[in-house]
Amino acid sequence: MLDVLIKKGKIIDGAGNPWFLADVGIQGERIVQVRHAIRGEAKRVVDAAGLVVSPGFIDTHTHSDLRVFKHPKKTPS
């Protein structure tokens, strides 16, 4: 059984591919399925019809770009 099942969302994978309609199955903290139709039960079902779903992105935001202002001579070339 899935913890969360997101149904009928417009999937954007972040790789530049065109979006497609699909379901996303989540178990714990992991995406375990991305398919056109996931069958089975889930503890929570989210209807994402008409919405965009972007599974798997990792927030890599840091403030490391400020280093150039703090130590301008130590920045890599």
C-alpha cells in the first residue's frame, strides 16, 4: 500500500521533456512509481487533475555564491 497517490497530474520531470499525464506513488519519503495509471490502495489520494506535478527535485540552493564578495581573491578560476 502506498502512503500517497497523486492522480492524473501533468508530470514535468525537469529534464526538458514534454509534460505527460500520470500518477505518482509515494512510500515513506520516496517516489516509488510514476505511471500512466497506478492501481491499488493508498493511505492518502490527491487529485491533481489540471495541476502540475514535478517529482524528484532537490533544492540545491545555498548562499555559496556570496563567497566571491567575502573572499574575492580565493575564488576558483
